[in-house]
Amino acid sequence: MSAPNITPSTTSYLPEGLPIPVPEPDGLSAPYWAGLREGKLLVQRCAHCGTWQFGPEWICHRCHAFDPEWVEVEPKGRIYSWERVWHPAHASLKNHGPYLAVLVELAHAGLVRMVGNLLGDPMQPVQIGAEVTGVFEHHTDAKPAYSLLQWRFQ
């Protein structure tokens, strides 16, 4: 799948001082993080039974085959659940609330769900089932460089 017509963000939506997300020492999530750096959303799919899953696992949740494949999917979905967060989860977020956390369901990827931030006014109305699109936030100057996936209304 080629990258969707979504312009990668050069804007940072999160404050400085948050921990840099890195793959686990065993490398399980490394393909996910590498995909984000390339402006791609990768989700695991079992080559044996076709089951989609997220977060990363070494084994298929359905048939227990090892090493599910990483497949590029379009970063579009619907809000399955959401919360307006008022209390900072990290000291760097102390003066940056509220913000919107969403659980996004990817219908075209076996209904897997991903947690992320919803961009825009933190007081905006949010509806379950609203369509959202992924926005890639690249941090190329960080050591190590990394990218995040944020969400915005379509």
C-alpha cells in the first residue's frame, strides 16, 4: 500500500520533556515505530489465519502461529471511545491540559483499536463513531529520532 495523501506534520503537538518512545529491548514493536517514521501505519496480521491485532505480539491471538506480519493500513478510523483528560499523566503535561484521548477503531484492519490524542480544541465536541484521520508528527531532531501518530477529524 502506498502512503495515503496525508501530509506528515512538521508541527509538534506535545510539549518538550516527555519520554521518547522507543521499541522494547526485544524489538517487538520496532516495525511499528519505523513505519511511523516513514509516514506509514503498520498493524500486525497473521499470515496463517488472517487475524488482525494491535498492540504488537510475537504470536497470533487466534491461531497461535508465530511472527504475525506487519501490514500497512490507511490511518483512518472511527472514534470508539474518548476522554477529556484534565489531570497530567506526566510532569511535562502539567500546564497543558485538558487534552483529548481517543480510542480509534480501524474497520479496514479487523476492528483493531489504537489509543491516541485528538488534535484541535480540547473543548470541542466529540462523538462516538466520528471519522478521524491520522497525522504523523515527526521529531527528527530528537536523539533518537521518532514519530508519533496523532488523530484529527476528517
